[in-house]
Amino acid sequence: MKLLRLALALSAIAASAAHAQTKWDLPAAYAASNFHTENLVQFAADVDRATGGKLKITVHANASLFKAPEIKRAVQGGQAQLGEILLVNFANEDPIYEADGVPFLATGYADAMKLYRAQKPLLEKKLAAQGMMLLYSVPWPPQGIFTNRTLNSAADMKGLKWRAYSPATAKIAELVGAQPVTIQAAELTQAMATGVIDSYMSSGATGVDTKTYEHIKRWYDTQAWLPKNAVIVNRKAFDALDKATQEGLLKAGAEAETRGWKVSQEKNGVYIDLLRKNGMTVVEPPAQLKADLKKVGDTMLGDWLKKSGPDGQALVDAYRKM
């Protein structure tokens, strides 16, 4: 009888522990080997440890749970409790999401952090209105141009089959006379292999992840901008957690942000070295190309300020005062 009572007690304890454990899904758009995804996996492990196993987060890499454009809606609707998004992908929803995708507004890590500080309160406000919260954000390394063409000026970009993955990259294509083709990260390698695109603008990280060097042999280090990935959380899911678990999640998020910015900067040099080792020529943009692209940036900043109104002007003013 004692053994039966002991067995029942242990069973009740196990059931209670299982009931107390919360499981969350975290959809992400990039490969498991990408530093953003590795950071997510580390973050999930940190949450597990910080919450004593009460909150378990499963990372679904490479758009395996939801495709990149679907992740924000999935988090908003509660199909996923949190997810990683590329902010510039949602520029059509609100221009504030696109601030870090305006070319040549912030071109290095120090300026990118200043821009983030200016942008963050507005991002938090927009997400809160949709029942979400910003947990943390990490930049991609600076963006350059992958192409087999020799580019001496923007005129040389005319007619390129240009991968567009955001409104900003589509607008660049329009301004330089390239042909924009919408391709998500998970489809990029196939698009190059089949000739659907022959050029695109992204970081060395994307070039390595997708083995771009097997198809394209030049990368122009234009330092155009540092777009950010953001991890967003469904507010109701967050509010359903107990206080200690919430604190553990927020602490792990803050650590992931600090770690992610540091790793992004370190990886930038590593990725560029890997591009070179795999046969790609890394090119310092000629003066005329730089000047032409700066004009593109000025045009796009002007357009963005018109779209974003007082919020956008306040953001840029705050950024420039830092």
C-alpha cells in the first residue's frame, strides 16, 4: 500500500512538473549554421537555464515552420509564441520598420547602434499596438553587392537580374535600372543556380551561407546599411508566464542582443575572408560608384522621410544628435 501511495505521489509530482512546463515555438528564416540562428539556439538554452526548465523554446530554422514573410503574422496571431523577423521586410506595413534599410544612413556598427536606439521606442510602440513586444534585435553585417559584372558606376547595374527581398532593395533596383526579382533567403541558392537572378545586395554572411561564390565572383563592399533581425513575442503569451519566468526570458533576451552585436561584428571579417578563400574577389567600390550610390541613398532617405512623417523625422533627428 505504501508503495502504491508513493507511486501515486511521484506520478502527481511528474504531472505537476509537466503541467508547469511551458513550450514555445520560435520560427526563424535562416539556416541553422547562420550566426543569427546560432544565437537563437543559445538564447533558447539560456531561457531554459534561467527559468529552471519552466520555459522550453524550440527554434525552427530555415523557414521550416513559417516562411519569412509569414512569421510576424504567426506571432501576432498566436500560432507561434515568438519569432525572428527581418525588420525591413515589413516596410509596407509601416516605414519605421525600414529605418535601418535606408541606404547609407548608418554605415558602421557604431552608427547602426545609434540608429537602433533612436528606432527602438517607435518599434516597441508599433508592436505593442499589434499585441506584441520587442525582445531583442541583432544586425546583419554591412551590405554589399554580389555580381559578376565590373561596376565602375551605377550605370553598370542597368539590366541586372537583381534579388529583391524588401521594398528598399526593390527600390534600389528601380533607381539603377536593374530588374527586381523577389527571392527569399531559403530560395536564394536555387535562384542563382537556375539563373533567375545574377546579382543581389546582402552581407558576406548571406554569401557564405548560400555558397554564392559558386555562382558569382565579385562582392563590392559598399557598406550600404546594417539591417536588423528582431525577435518579437506575443504579448498574451508573455503575460501568461509567471513573473520569474518573464524575468528569465527578458534577461536571456538582453544577453542575446549584446552577444549578437558582438558576434555580428566579429563574423563580418570572418565571412569576408571566407568569400576570398572560396574564390570571390572583394572589391572596394570605385569613387564614381560610391558617389552614384550615395545619390541613391539620399533619394531614398528623402522618400522615406515623406512616408514616415513626424515619427521618421523625429527618429532621424534623434539619431543625428547622438
